[in-house]
Amino acid sequence: MKFKVLCCAFILISVQLIAQQTLKGMVMDANLPKDNQGVFGANVYWLNTKIGTTTNNKGWFEIPYKPSYKKLVVSFVGYKTDTIEIKGLENLHHFITEESVLEEVAVSATKQATSRSFLQTQNVFTVNSEELLKAACCNLAESFETNPSIDVNFSDALTGTRQIQMLGLNSPYLMISQENIPMVRGASQVYGLTFTPGTWVESIQITKGAGSVVNGFESISGQINAELVKPHTDNKFFINGYGNLNGRLELNTHFNQKLSEKWQTGLYVHGNLRTEKFDNNNDNFLDTPLAEQINIMNRWQYANNETGWVSFLNFRFLDDKKQTGELDFNPDVNRGSNTIWGSEIKTQRFDFSGKLGYVFPELPFQSMGLQLAYSSHDQDSYFGLRDYNIKHESVYANYIFNSIIGDTRHKFKTGISFTYDDYEELVETTNFSRDENALGVFFEYAYDNSEDFSLTAGLRLDRHNLLGTFVTPRLHVRYAPWRKGVFRASVGKGTRSANVFAENQQLFASSRQINRINTGGNIYGLNPEEAWNYGVSFLQGFKLFNRKGDVTFDFYQTNFENQVVVDWENPRQISFYNLDGSSIANSFQVEMNYSPFNKFNVRTAYKFFDVSTDYISGNLSKPIQPQHRFFMNASYETIKSDRGGLWKFDTTYNFIGKQRLPNTSTNPIGLQLPEYTEGYSLLNAQITKVFSDRFEVYVGGENITNVRQENPILGSEDPFGSNFDSTIVYAPIFGSAYYAGFRYKLN
């Protein structure tokens, strides 16, 4: 009996000893074989298990070993993933090699200024800081001038605020996020893009079609995510000054400081000012508003590689003021009177956002994260005799857990999210205040064999206090049938509550009466907007005369099950009502990128839109929406001199085809507009002289062709009369605008 007990004990101890055996090894860079320096932070794990680790600062690792473990996987960002067959416990020395350059195509030669990946499942176009420097992108709304994925339009003749479109739909149908936290929404929908200075942006990811269920249910036509500069990687000190001939002055400063091995902080200050009055078309109205903005952000970054914890904290305050209207308008004297027409828009905003992430040290493919955000947006505005005030407080929380199923080819994300929105909204004399809250859960599965096929399928369930309970499915598929060729397809649904007044504030700068057809819905008497988005895309890389290039074909359709129709077809009013019939937006785009010779890059695109809606008056194409657009951007950079200097040249050309205008046939003859506009061309250019790695200056011009819309304000001679309308804008108003600026930085 004792012998049997001892045998059992011996067997158990032996099994335990075997189970506690470890494999040791070192991961090194094949490009530096003679340095004997290891790669820090490489992932090492057993295939088809959850047993893994990461290399230390000298490249060494230890991982539990069992005889049943046969294949060891080594991966590192930017390097090929290797699978190694293990036959014993001898120390392993393994060299990793960089990924083939064929796996990602740069469409601009300078530091991959823009790129499309051959490996991502979703159709994503990435714009980094190098591309943003090609134009005077003073804020996020002006950061899309040199890429064809986003269309930039003007919303009205008074504020001149640039609005963006994608796939033929306005920005409310996009999810606009900041570091994957929804940011431009609700009360900030119209002006929110102007609240993020261009120098704060590190990169922009533009996703066409249905987005990820992880980020929420509101996205319909796509997502724009802005990644901000990080205190850890940004310059220690940066200053940018800018001025243009339409009276706009700007100053941006960055201060970054390393506090310890784990903590860094940055202070970012932006200010802009416009005090000069311009009336180039002699209609007695300002062509551009007087403006003043101060914008301050404090950013904290924490990283502990030993424990796996990382965190970001952002605090921001904004004070923005705009004044527009007739040249002689004085708000201290004329506000509330019907003698001189004027408008002021005053916004104060505070927001906080935080991200906390944890990577399991023994399981580098497993992580969890928490996103938190709070914002308070307070806008006090009036347009002539019409008041519009809105205060929007928002709370957002999103918990995400990432791991694998079996092996790293099968990944998943799951979590829970919560949003709360408190609106205090006064439209003239009517109160439209409301509270919205939503609790949702989501699950997203991703399969990727890193060769020719990948798939991402997501599903989320949300309970909204005003919209009810609904399901949001989304699917993305990628297939690479041959070298450098990638097919993508996507389908997904989006649901959103339309903030009809905040999203259409230009209506107040007119004499149009508001006609809201109440059908008993929970928000403004209207039902939520619901739409399906379907898309296919093909990307093909090529070589021509031994120079790289690529061509992309996209087709997307957005089909609304319900839409809050914004009807401008009666010049005496603007109507909001639920869709009764069909509303479809078709978008086709072909884009080609090519580098004919070293450091010279050309990007061209043609876009066709077919956007139509069933209005009360019948099925009509969307007003102020060109069917045809052509885009071309050319950039050239000289070779850096011995002293570090070089020149950069950038030119962007846009052709905007004819556009249907809202019906004005019932206006007096002198105030009637044609059914369609003529097409026109726009030309922008910039020259940058880089004196050194620290200092550069730039000069440029926007709308060099000096295109201007004649009589953009109908009834400008009688702004308090029944025919006053500043909302029908389809072309620039100011004309040519030339600018200059400088950038200085200390690393």
C-alpha cells in the first residue's frame, strides 16, 4: 500500500516538474545580426494555446513548456510573424525580419503621407501629419483638402463654416471620433470640426461604409477618427504662426515634458483671430465672419511596460466667438432691432476624455480597455431676430475586452457601452429640451490568416430610452486573390436620432419658417433615422516603368429605412418630416496614385454621386450636391541639401460639376435661381521651404482661380423681409485667399 502511494506521489511530482519546465530564448533583429541586441516587447506564444509572454529589454524570454507544445509563434509590429518548430529545451536564438514592403502601399513618398493597407479588413484610408502639412489645415474641417475621400463644402453665406460629406451624405451620418471616442456629435455637429486645431492632429483614419460595432450604433456612411499628437512622441516645443489676406491670424504652441520614466504631459494652446471686415461682392454683408477663439488642451500619458498598464488623460477648454451680418452691425447697439441685421455665435466648451488599457503580461494577445468621456457644450446664438441656444452635456463610457479563440488567427472583442446626453435647447421661443441614454453590449469576431482572407463580423444590442431596443449588425470581408490585389465588401446598419436644429443652423440665417411635421416620434415628434450601407471595393497595386502605384475602385450604397427629410423646396419655409418612400445615396469612386519619378507623387480621383429622396413634392435629387467631381493632387520634394534644407511643392485641383438648386420659382423674378448651377474649378497651391529639421516657412493660395458665387444672399437689400435667404451656397464667396506661415520645433 505504501509502495503504491509512493509511486503515485512520484508520478505526480514528475508530472509537476515536467509541467514547470520552461523554454528560454532570445529574439533578435535580422537587420542587426552583429549587434547581439535583442528585440524588446516581441510577442512569444505557443500555437493554438493561450500560453504566451513578451521579451524583456534585452530580448530574452521564458515560457512554460510541455512536451505537447510543438510550435512557437514569434511576432512583433512591423516584422513577419514566424512559427518555429520546437523539439527540445535548448535555448532558442531567433532572428525576425521586417515585413515585405508589398503589404502596405504608400501613395505619397514622403514618410507614407497617405496609405491604404492591403491587410486591413475594412476599407481604411490613413492620412498622417506629413500629408496635413501640404495645405494650411488650420483645423480638422480643413484637413481634407488634399485627399479625395472627403468632400468639403460651405454651409451658408454668413458663417462660412466648412461642412464635410462622404458617400454623398452630410457629416451627421459620419461618426467623427477623437482617438476612437465619439466627439463631434449633438450640439457640436456643425462647428465641432473647427474646434480641433490642425497641429494637434497626428493622423486621420477615414473608414468608408459601415464601421465597427465597438464604436457605437450611430455611424451610417463611415467614420473619421483623429489621432492626436502624443506627449511621448511630439516635439518638446513647437510653435506655428499663420496669417492670410482675409484677415485670419493663428498661433499654435505645444509644450511637452517628461516627468518620469512612466509619465509625460503636454500643454497645447491655440488661438485665432479675425478682426478685418471684407465685402468683395458689395452686398453689404461680411464675406467672412469676425472671429475669436482660444483653445487649450492638457494631455497626460502613462505607460508601464513591466505591468502592462497604459493610460491617456485629456482636459480641454474652448471659447469661440463669431460675429457676422451687415457691415455696420454693432451687437451692443443693434442686437434685437430690425434696422441692421447681424448675428453672433458664442460657444464655450469643456471636455474630458480618458483611456485606460491593460495588456496581460503572460498573454500579450489579450487586453482590456476602458474609455471615458465627458463634455459640456454651451452655445448662445442669435441670427437677426431669431434666437437659438443649446446646451449639451454628454457622458460616454465603453469597456472593451480583446482576446483570441484557439490561436491568434481568431480574435474577438466584446464589451459594454453607455451614453448619456442632456439637451437644453431653445428654438426662438420653443423649448425642445430632452434627455437621451443608451446601454449597449457588443461582440465582434475577426478571422485573419494574414495571407488572402480576413473577416470581421460584429453585432451589438442597445436599449435607448427614446429609440427603443434595436440590433446593429455589421460585416466586413477581405479577399486577396493575387499579389497586390484586394477585394473588400461590407454591409451594416446604423441608427441615430437627428438633431434637426443643431445640424441645420444655417436655416436661422433666413426668413424661412420652420415647418415640423409631427408624427408622434419621441424626438421633435420624429422617428429615428435607420439606414443600411452596402459597399464593395477593389485595390490593385502595380509597377509602371519600375515605379510604384495603385488604383482603387469603390462603390457604396446607403439605403434609408427611415430618414428625417430636410425639405428646402419651398423658398418660404424649411420642412422636417419622416421619409415616406425611398431615399438612396449611391457613390462611385475611382482613384489612382502614382509616382512618375523620385519624390514626385500624383493622386487623381473621379467621383460620381446619385443621391435622391422622395419629398412631398416628388422624388428629387439632393440639392447642392454635384453628380460629378474630379480631383488631382501633385506633390514634389527636392533632395535634402548638405545643410538639411529642401523645398516642397503641392498643388490640388478640384472640378465640381453642376448642382441642382432648391426650387425658387415662387420668388420675385429678380430673386429666382436657375434649376442647375454651372460647373467650376478650384486650384490650391503651397510652397514650403525647409531650412532645417527645426525651422520651415510656407506660402500658399486657396481658390487661386478666384471663383466666386454671384449674389450668395438672396434679398440682401431687405434682410428682415420675406425673401431673405443666405442658405443656398454652392461655391466660394470670398474669392482668392493667400497665406503665409512658419513652423519651429525643438526635439
